[in-house]
Amino acid sequence: MLISLEDKIKRAFVAGGSVPEIKGRATLTLTDEKTGKRERITSDNMVTNAVKRIFETNPMGVMNFDSYFPMWKLFGGCMLFQNTLTENAENMYPPNSDDNPLIAYANQKTHSTADAYRGNPAAVEISSNHIKLIFDWNLTQGNGTISSVALAHQSFMGLYPSGNAPYIYLVGNKIENLTYGRVYEWGSGYSRQRALSCPVEIDSDGNGICLYCDGTHLEEITAAHPYVNARLLEDPNALPLSGGSWTAKYREVGTRSANLSRSFNTGYTFIGFDENNYYVMERDSSSNTKLYIDVIDKSDFTRVTAKTLTITGATLARPGVTCSDINNGIISNGSVYWLSGSDNKTFVRININNVADVEVLTPSTAAINQEAQPIVLNDGLILGRNYLINGSKVYPVQARAGRGLTDELTPYECYAMFNRGPLMYQSASTDTSTYYRRYAFGPALCVPYMATVNNLGASVIKNASKSMRLEYTLTEV
């Protein structure tokens, strides 16, 4: 019996077998609607590690990936860009629109809206040796210069979202045996426990990396968590995160502590991080133009560099969320993003090493909610709880519920915590009283990933006299 490429990929990812090597070919056809003349360009592509990372993000085997199939759904959307893309397997997210504008896109949902970028799905063909996806754009859609193509998730909704475009798509299943719990919103020792409940990343052993600041020290706490290893719920040596009916438990594996250069006000401090450093940041209490930053070297916690940034041309808001409540500083490509003091709809970007490099981003149409750990997708492409920073602009977004999790999570109350490629773990909460909040944990997909990268041999120009069709075929090498 012939096994389809779809089933080969599924078996390999889920069962841990040999993953078939996949290649893709894109054929872009532009048709002049008056003359019937056709312009066609075909090029081969590379497959990124995006889909591979989704199935690798399963520490201790607690994830059930059934709802991610059929497999073609993970390749079922597309993006077309003005410029070429970097051909690198780790290039899993689209560039920000300042560097490389998105010209056209489509997903697997037909529409008749006035969206000038969005086309429609035409067909999906599956055989024993290929998966073929076909998309169409009419005369008013997708106009501009096109130099590259990438496949995305079937629910991809563009890079210029307007209100309800989903960026976190809850398509996973909640982790077995982990249910709602109640945690004191305030109280002795609560802040460190809250930090333990919200890791910012996972290490190679599947433990959560948590950050906590007491004002004079930054702690990096490595802890095993139930949503990483559900068996901790049965572990007699694991400790509860809090009193009450909270069911989750943890076990600290190790702790490192850095002495900070000054006493930070934990009620108004952010913690940020990148590949090499942690950052403890506080706006000066008497000035809305001064920012204190301690830079802690991840490889050597004794190396703490103090910086004071005094900016001109912008003001900084005094944050109302504590670093121990949720670690929500934003560091990307050598800059810190801080909420603007002029309103609560945009950010100020400040180059940490060049204080003269200050930019006030174009604001969102909705108020920013910072009660979540932002996820830095690419340089200048940052996803927060209800916003997307895309280059120099801020857009409103929301999570959208798919299969699974919907009984436990309210899609508008999702908190991204850490990610490995497109798959992230997130929590959700609802207030149950003045002093309590409920939490549930589960996986979610960040849908604007690039599953493939395909640079066309030459740029094409789509205008209002031409329709366009993209045929994208995935085959086994």
C-alpha cells in the first residue's frame, strides 16, 4: 500500500522516525485580464526548521499533536514579499515590514472583504508523493513587486492586522491532569512563587528558566514544572506553588543570583533578556526621560554593567506591572522597547548603546496590555498579549481559540511565556475574586511562521490589470 507524503511526515514527526527530506517548488502566474498574456516564473525552495521545531517542543512527551493534522494545515497559508528572504533553515519568522514589506498573503479561509493584500485558497491536492497548494488573487489584491514566497500556517492572517487577526492560535490540547488552580494575587512570598509559575524559556533538560528580582538581586531559577513534566503532580518531593487549591507543583533544580548596581523599585521594574544577557530596567521615579538598566551577563553573573539612558524627543510611561508579577521587558536587536509616556497605545524604542537612536513607534488603535511576557519573533517583530510590534508600527491582535484548550482558556486572556520555534507554552487566567486568579497552562501556535523560503529567480510586478495564481508543490526528495 502506498503511503502518502502527508502520512510519512506525520509518522516521522510523531513517532520519532526518519523525517523525509522535503523540497518545494513555487509557480507564480500573472495573467493580463485584457490581453490574456501570461507571465510565469518557477523556482525551487528550501524548507525551514519551523514545522520541525513544533514537534520537537515536547519535553517529557506530554504533548498530544493529533489536532495539528492533517499535516498540510501547517503549510496551508502563504506570504509574498517585496524583497528576497534570507535562505537559512533557522529563518522561521517573516521580516518586519520596514525591511521587507508583505505584498500579498492567503490562508485556507475564503473571503470577499476589501483586504488589498489577501487572496483566496483555490485547491489542496494530496497524493502519494506530493502536497500541492493553490491560491488566487484578483485584480485588486496583492498588487506590487514580488520577489519571494513563503508558506505559513493555514490560519495566517497577515502582518498588518486590524483588531481581531489571530497571532496566537490555540490548536493544541491542554496537558493531561493539569487543571485550574487558585493563587493569591498578593501576599508574603507570592512574588517569587509567581515568577516560578511563569518561566521565560526551557533549558535543554526540559526545565523552566524563571526570573525574579527582589530589588537588589536578580535570581535565575531553574525549576521543573508540571506543564513540562506532568508526572510532577504525583511527585512527593515536588512543592506546591501556593496555598489554596492550586494543583501545580515544582521542584527547584538550581539558582544563580546577581548583585545589582542599585536598589530597583520592584513595583516599577521590568526584566528583559536576549541570547547573551538579562536586563533589569526601571524608569526614574521623578523623570519620564531617564531609564536605569543593569545588564547581567548570562555566562558570568558577576559581570553586571550599569547604564543610565537619558532620552530626548520622547517620554516614558511608569509601568504598573511588577517584574515579579510577570517578567515583561522587551529587548530586541540591541534596543529596549518601553511604553510611551504620551499614551498607552505605543512604544518608544531606545538603542541601549546609542541613546541618540530613539524612535516613537506608530501607535496601535487599541490600548496596550503588558500583563504578558512578549515573544521576540524576529528583529523588530514582537508579539505581546494584545499587540504586534512590526518594525516602526504597533498593531492590535488577539488570540483565537481553535481545537482543544477552549474549555479551560478564555482566548482573550492568554499569556505567552516561552517558545521554541512557532510552538509556545502559554497560560490563561480569569479573576475569581478580588484576591484570587485562576491559571491553566497549555501549548499554542504562533501562526506567522515561515515553513519554507522561496526566492524567485526574478522579481515580478502585479498590478490592477493582472490576476495572479500561486501553485506551491511539496515533494519528497
